[in-house]
Amino acid sequence: MKRTGNTVSDAGNALKCELAAEVLRSFGTLRFEATGWSMLPMVWPGDTLVVERVNHDQVQIGDVVLVGGEGRLRAHRVVFVAEDSGNRRWITRGDAMPAPDRFGMEHELLGRVSYLIRAGKRIALPPRLSLVDALIARVVSRSLSAARALVYFHRMFQGPQAPVLPCQG
């Protein structure tokens, strides 16, 4: 776990955000491994997210976007979009999070998750959760124990991950 106020860790996270933004600006695509539980059951720790650069006006409700801000990256679903004096803003929320994130600003948008790779398979992210997935997300958002158990059993039954090389097409 990260300690609050740890300047070495904070600087490292800020550098990761800057590097991710630069890769997306320069090449248009970024792959990285998901580490958190905020998007369960759609995104599992260890999944590889494939992010493509998009303009802020291409963001729609239901998209999973990569946002960089406050020295960290987060891939969450867009749940609200607003236009205010020509500035487009949105609110994101992890599928398994009890509350939405704060308003996102244009400069924080890094890209949209096009698909993910799990066990060597390409998986599209639907714009909405199915009824069963929404129920699982709600349980996970209310119980850390349930989240831990779900991730444990997923790892047990999923088997070893196929390695994904950064230069694969």
C-alpha cells in the first residue's frame, strides 16, 4: 500500500502518468496491466488494457476511459457528460466503486479503453453491465471481503496468464 505524503512514491506515480500521456500522444496506443479492483467484474487485476488516444469530444457515457490526475492513472467508466462554456467535462466511476469520481477535466483525459486482453483473448468492454455483472459489482463495492474472495477464486480458476509482450499487435 502507498503511504500518503510519500514523495518518492508520489513522484514515481506522477512520472508514470506523464509517460503514459506521452506514449499516447506520440503513438496513439498504450497497453498496461490493470492492478486494482475498482472495475470488477469487467476488468480483473492482471488484465491488459489497450487504450487508444481520443479527443475529449469523442467521450460518451458508457466508455471506459483512462484518466491521469493527482499523480495517478485510473480506468473508469464514464457515467455523466456535461458541456459548460465550450468545456466538456465528465464524471467517471469504477463499476465496483460505491461513489463516482470527481469531475474530469479535458487535460486529464488520456484515452479510451478499446478492449482488454485476458488469458490471451481479446475482450470488448460493453457500454453497460449485464444484470448479473451489476449485481456482482454492487456486492464488491460494499464488501472488501467479497472482493478479496472473488479475486482469489478468479485467479484459482483462471489459470496462468498468457504473457503479453508490449510490441504485440
